[in-house]
Amino acid sequence: VALREMPALFRAIRDYDGEDGPYRREVTRDALTFTLLTWARTSESRFATWNEFESLAGDQPLWRVPAERMKMHREHIVPLPRQAAELLRRRRFASDEPFVFPGEKAGQTISANTMIFACYRMGYRSKQTVHGFRGLASTWANEAQCYHADWIETALAHADENEVRG
């Protein structure tokens, strides 16, 4: 999806009306929105647990993704935008499950295919993947020319391959 098509993507997610019942649709919409807002990898969002979040009601809410769940095996700290913190506060009251985006069975997350299949149902097959949200974020941030490239890479949890520089 081109950057100019982002508003349509956000509307499609907001209006997503999948085949899986009202509660499941809401979880899917929230997982997609959260992933898009945080630039997270799909698995990072899917396996997010409530104990990873700090100060959701405060001025500087954070998501502290533990090293063992990160691709580069380093803790990743994500400052949460206001919209993501609001989404999380709303979700907190929707379920008593340990996972932010619970699956149909107690104690499980949404499936690995939930979000991508939602993209397909919204008409984005061959146009957009959930992992591709990260590419959109990088393109937007780099083209905005007001963010340092190192900060963009840090936000994406990318590690510099040069050990000294990293």
C-alpha cells in the first residue's frame, strides 16, 4: 500500500466485519490497529501480555517487550502513542485473559493467520501484509525527514550489524 492509501487502510481496519462473530472481530481490529500503531512484528503483538505494559494511564505509557520474544533477543521498549494506550485501556476491560489479543480458547492468543486473513478479507491480498505495516512505518518516517534514521531503526527493533556502531 502506498502512503497516500493509509487513511483507507485505517478505515478498512476500523470497519472490518469478518466472519468470526462480534467479539472476535473486535480483537482482530484491535490487534491490527495496535500492530500498525506500534510498528511491531506480528508475533510481538500476538503474544503481548498485560504485564509488559507500564503507565497506561500516565503521560508516558510503555510497552516493554522481553528479550526472549524479540527477534534480536534484546528487550525492546516501545513508547506508546496515545491511540495505542487508549486501545489497551479499553481492551483491559474486555477480557481477563493474560494475552492482550486472546484466541478463542482460554490461555491462547489469536492465531498466526488471524490478522493476515483479515487483510485478505478487507481486499488487501497481494497488496498489504501485516508485517508490511513495518515497511509502511519506515517509509513514512524516513520520507517525513524529521526523524533520525538511527531512531527509526531503533523503533523497528533493528540492530546495527556493525558491532562497534551497534
